[in-house]
Amino acid sequence: MTTAALNQLPLWNDDATDAGWRVRRSQRARRLGVRVFRDGSVEIVAPVGASARQVSGFVERHRGWIERHRQRTPRVGLAFPPERIELVALGENWRCERRAEPAAGGGRLRALGGDAGGVLELHGDDGDGLLRAALLDWLCERARNALVPRLEQLAAALGVRYQRVQIRRQRTRWGSCSARGTISLNCCLLFHRAAVVRYLLAHELAHRTHMNHSARFWNLVEQYEPDWRSHDRELAHGWSQVPGWVLQALRA
């Protein structure tokens, strides 16, 4: 990307893209940051108060690092529809099969399987994006059916209460807990190991006692999850576990 192209980026448009680069404002960000996804796309995270000049300068300083990571990032999992979808957290493996004819009732997806996975029948083409939407809806439903009971069981075991839980298609966060007790979980957690998912659940439940990341918060997390450090490091690089077609659909 040329310097001119950088200067021409509509930086404060949340849909701004240029050759796979995107700038996103964040209320939570305290400094400029960058993420390189497994599909080769780049996201620059900027605090709300950052100026266009600051963002362009940050990108210019880190251009070499970004391009090196883009080149090293394998472009895997981008083909759509995928041949298989492995939900590591659940130990499920689903095979995707295309069907030219419409499904009964006009739906785009039909799941046939059991505890270990099965077949996902995908009906029609994806010219209108409806197949991707149907697969994301299915992923969210699998997450709801699996993660909500796990959260309930863990909360009961730890003696923690929360108000409600919601499954979301978050692009940057694995989970969150609001001051009112709403816990949000990312459907993409299903691509992680069960132990890592359990840590994330414990992490959010610990926020019901400490709404911060203070030393007392981490001490509580350690009581819940003694191996939290290794799991947290795994989540820090967790987007590499998410198939490329999912990342593209989330950012569409």
C-alpha cells in the first residue's frame, strides 16, 4: 500500500477498507494497535480520540511488521462453502454437502447428525450471501445449545450469579460481562479447546465479583482456573483457530 493510499483512507468510516486493511474505532482502546487475521486482512484499532495523522503514522511505522505477518499467514479456510467444519470445543466434525435444489420449507441449511457431528446440507448458491448467513446462524445456535448449559453449570459450582447470557458474533472479543450481569459469549469459541472455553467462562464469571482486571480479579480467576495463564495466551492468538470464511462473514 502506498503512502498516498494510506492518506486517502476514509479513516473514520467503520466500513473503510483498502487492499484488505481496515481501521476501527474503539471506545475501549487506550492506544493504537494492529491485528493480522488468517485471511490476510489487517485491522488497525484506534482510540476514539486518535487523529488521522496519528493513525497514518502508526501504520507507516509498523508497515514492515504487518506485511511480514501477512506473508507468513497461510490463506487457509477461505473456500466457501467449506468441505468440513470442526467444532473443537464440542468434539464435532461436520461435513458440508451442496444441494442444488431448495430445501423443504425454503431453508438454506439442514443439519443431519448426532453427538459427534454429521452432515450439513447446503441448498442453493451463495450469490446473495444467504448460505453464509445460514451457516453463521447454525454456528450461533450450536454455541447457544452448548455454551449456555456449561456456563450455568460452572456458575452453580462456583456460587456465582448472573442475569442472562447471550451468544454474539463479535469480531474482536471472546466474551464480556456487563455491570448489570449480562454475559456475552462469542460463537467462535466453538473452534477452541474445551479447556480454553472453560477458562473464558470462568473469566467472565469472575467479573461478577470484580468489574476490572485488578490483582484481586486475577487472584479470583486463579482460584477458578489455576492454568489460566496458558489458556489466556492461547486465546490471545485465538483468531488463528477460526476458519477464514467465518472471519470474512463476520466482517461482511
